Amino acid sequence: MGKTVKNSFSLIEVLVFITILSLVFITATAVTIFSLRALTISQHKILATHYAEEALEWVKSEKDKDWLNFTQYASDAGITYCIISFDWFTEGACDDSYFLGTPNIFLREVKLTNIGINPVSQTDVEVVVHWQEINDTYNVTLKTSLKILE
């Protein structure tokens, strides 16, 4: 008489397999979530850089229009403006009512600091666009110095 061979798994083997498979799925899910979050942050950083460059170009055009008038918007200690619609009327840091962009999460501020006295020879410009992702705050900062053309 021959022996009968059973081709089945024990309960322990099945449980070990399910545990390993579960760990693989959990790891894959965690990697996917991390990658999607990093992608979203990168997309928002690109948008923030665009908004910062846009504000910097606007400030440069204001300087080119009239240097003396432009320097009136700055001081030795620096004056901060919340820039949404490209005007100088929103003096001070941005609050929650000044969001811009799509998604509507970005705050754009410009700080102008005059260097030199009568006449002002240089104005330092700092553009900061910041936004919040979950519990972290991110920002893009551009700095330049503008001088009067002689």
C-alpha cells in the first residue's frame, strides 16, 4: 500500500503568509501616501514661486515708473505689504482674508526697505509667499535690491 500525501498548508503557514502580505500592502500604501504628499508640496511650491516672481516683476515695474514715488512706499525699518491685486493699499502682513491662488491657500507679502538718506540710493525688496499643508507651513522667498538708474 502507498502513502497518501496531503498538499495543504497548516494554519500557521496561512497566518504567516497573510501577515507578510498585509505588511507588504501597508508599506506600499505608506509609500504611496508619502509620494502623493511630496508631489502636492512640489506643485504648491511651483505655484508659490510663480506668485513671488509675479510680485517681484510688478515691484520692478513700479520702480521703473517713478523712483521717488516708489521709495515713498518703503522706510529705513522696512514696510510690509500684502499683495493681491497689485496695489500699495494693503499695508501690513497678510491675514486669512487675503488668500490667493488655486487652491486658495497662498499669502503673498512684499517688504520694502530703503537704504540711504536723501536721496534714497537703494531699496531692498523681499517677496515671501507662504502657505500651509496639513500642519506644516512652507514659504518661497525672493530677495533683490533695486537702485535708481542714473
